[in-house]
Amino acid sequence: MAKLQLIKPREKRPREKWRNFTDWFNWIIMETEVYDFRYPVKGAYVWRPYGMRIRRLVESYVRLVHDETGHQEVLFPVFIPYEFFSKESEHIRGFENEVFWVSKGGTGEERLVLRPTSETAMMPMFKLWIKDHTDLPFKVYQIVSVFRAETKATRPMIRLREISMFKEAHTAHANREDAERQIKEAMEIYKKIFDYLSIPYLISQRPEWDKFAGAVYTIAFDTVMPDGKTMQIGTVHYLGTNFSRVFDVRYLTPSGDWEYVHTTSYGISERVIAAMIAVHGDDKGLALPPNVAPIQVVIVPIMYKGTEEAIMREVKSITEELTNAGIRVKVDDRTDKTPGWKYNYWEMMGVPLRIEIGPKDVENRQVVLARRDTMEKFVAPREGIVDTVKELLNVINDNMRSMAWEFLRSMTTKATTVDEARKRLDSGGVVEVPWSGDNDCGMAIQQLLDADALGVPMDEDASKDISGLRDLACSDKQANY
Ligand SMILES: Nc1ncnc2c1ncn2[C@@H]1O[C@H](COS(=O)(=O)NC(=O)[C@@H](N)CS)[C@@H](O)[C@H]1O
């Protein structure tokens, strides 16, 4: 009798992150019940409980870093009167085709826009609140829904028409110098946020032709997604007096003159969560940095006949110790699932650390630890479990960050010829090429390479060895960047 070799059909791997990123991403946010994009409005989706727990952890850190740098939280109406919205010509030109109108409300007497961002909502109130130089610097932020009728295809959590976790900060200053000090502070705030989420980033000043509508200049944070494309995850804008002039926001200087305030604005959205999922996830599922993992440690008891009592006593005491130390713990003592099933499930949910406890472990006063980031498994003494876990969670945060930075660096290369640049771009990622700074040449480079410019790198370690290089498109011009 031939032995039937029963091979479990390889479960149809739902998606391979590196092979088909978008399918993988959409599968993972649904499979883990973070999000639900079946809501029947294009670009407006549902955050489910597990996703909300991640979101709240991210938001509380975003609030912390803004509160501790002198920003005050406010809440503005979602409606912007058309006459405010259309005051700043650049801004209206940039957003005109992207706004949602309130077509009817009561008698529909005034034309209202749903805020796509809130400069034109805030300026009229700044005018009422700011009178004197002692009112400056004035720094507020809000985390709200904003609405953009995106013309490009919408994508769950990435390109939305209702952006529901839009943190926008708006600040006013006595002069350009103080406003640019604020720009630097905003960049440091974003670095802290992305470091907290273990997301790597490139920082560049956007070219003139791709800055925020109404800005003097825009500085952007981008990350490289698994499909080799970049995603803008945060932006900082110096707005000069472009808005304060048209909204007449002035202050009395110490010498008794009236001056327009200089303003800035800087924003991030739920895209930062999408970036975190994309950068750290793998084919097993989510991999969440401990800082924002709703469950940081899942405990799986391994039950054997007659030992349940001892094991659950041990599980209970470890859970208490970890919880009292502020660690987010979950015990999975379901009896209808095998340990193996549970391992796969909690790996898919992205829980950074698993503790397994069986009869042998209770006997030997030890636990088995399993890391989600490296998938390593090892034994640790029961004694001092709180410190062991705390230490390990930090190690995991740092390791996830450095693994992600390694990937980003591998996707950022340099080229000095069109062919070389094209070759680099074909394998995805970002290529740095010599540019004179002339806008027409910059746009010609985009055409030549059929790629969009991120801008001029502002990372500290961006090497400046451009001596003798010519502009990639205008070879008669010396490269300056
Ligand atoms: N359609 C969208 N869906 C999701 N996130 C978006 C969308 N559009 C922009 N964002 C995110 O929101 C950030 C800020 O948007 S922005 O247009 O660049 N800047 C502003 O609106 C400024 N007023 C600063 S708040 C962007 O860096 C990007 O990460």
C-alpha cells in the first residue's frame, strides 16, 4: 500500500510584500482588522478597534512632542467661508480643484468649503488674537479630518479624500528669522515622531514647482516604500507673509511699528501609520514597533494534563508584574486553539514579543521569549522578567529602526549620467543627480528620467562632493546641488 504522502497545500500566501506591495498592504490592514476600506465612499475609510488603538498611541506621542515644544492644541470648524478660502491666490490656485463644497445647508446662503487644510480658517482668528510682539511666537495645532478631492487614484490610508488624522500646526512669528527657527524645530519634531515609529526618512527642500500652494518654500520628509516608490510622510512650510498680508495679521513691534507676522505650517497624517505598516511588515503580517503596539507582549500558556493550575498561576503572576510595570500584555489562554495557531496569529497581529510558558519552564523558573522582528526564540530566567522585557522592547524598537534605515539607504543612490540614473531608477528608490538649481533644467531632468524630483537633500550627512559636475540636463551649467 503506497504511503499517501499528504502534503498540506501551501496556503495561498495572501500577498508577498516585496512582489506586490499594494495587494499585500490592502490584505494586511483588512486581515488584522486595523482598517476597513469596504465603506462605500471613495477615499473615506473606517478605522476598526485594533487600528484605533495603534492610532491613539501614535496620536498621544504626536501631542506630547507638540505640547512639550510650546504648541497649544485648538479645534477649528471644518467649514471655511469661500471668501476666506480664496484670499491667498497661490493657495486657491493650488487647492481650487481639490476642495469639497457644502452644496446645500439650510438655505445655502453662503458658499462653504470643507477644509483641505486650515491656513485660511486660522488667519482670520490670528488677526483677532495677535496684537503685540509679546503675543509671539504663537503656536497652535489640531488633529482633525480634512477633505481633499484628490484627482489621483485614492488608496486606503495612503491617499484619502477624508484625511482623518491630519495633524496641522500653524505658527506666527515676529520675523523671518524666528519663523525659520520654528521650521527647524518642526523638523526636529518630525524626526522624533518618525524615530518613535522606527520609520526612516529622507529630508529635502521641494523644488519651486512642487512646493505647497502659498508657501515660500516647502521641506518634505519622504520614505521609500517596499515597491521602491517614495511616499511623502510629512511637510514643513515657511509661508512668509503670504497669508498674513492678505488676512492683515499684524503686530505692534517694540518700537511701535505695525509689522505683518511671518507664518509657518507643518502637517502629517495617517500616512505615518501606513508607512510604519509598510516598512516593518512582512509576509507573516504586521510587525509593530513596541512604542505603538497595542499589545507589546502576548503570553501563550502551553497546557499539559494536570499542569494547568501551576501554569496559569505563573502566567497570572507574570502578567501582573508586567502590567504593573506599564507594559501592554495580553494572555491568550483560549482552549480551542493550539499554541502553534496562536504563534502565527499574534505574529500576524504584529505583537513585538511573545512569552511561552510550559510545565518545564515553570519547573526551571524560566520563560521562552520569541521576538517578532528577528523571529528569534530564546530562554530567559523568570527572575527579573520585567527588566528583561523592558530592555528587549527597546532593543526591538532600535533594531526595527536600524533595519528600516538600512533598507532606505540601500534604495538611495547617486548618478552623474542619464543612463546611470535611469538604470538606478528602474530598480526603484531615489537617485541623486547633479543639478544647477535652474528650474527649467530641473524640470528637464524630470523629463529626461521620467521621474519626479523630491528636491534638494537636507539630511546632515548628504555629501556635497559636486565639484566639477555639470547639470544632468543642462550640461552648459555648473552643478550646484
Ligand atoms: N490625500 C492624502 N491622504 C493622506 N495623507 C495626505 C494626503 N495629502 C497630504 N497628506 C499628508 O499630509 C501632509 C501635509 O499635507 S500638505 O498638503 O503637504 N501640507 C499642508 O496641508 C500644510 N497646511 C501643513 S499642515 C503631507 O505631507 C502628507 O503626508
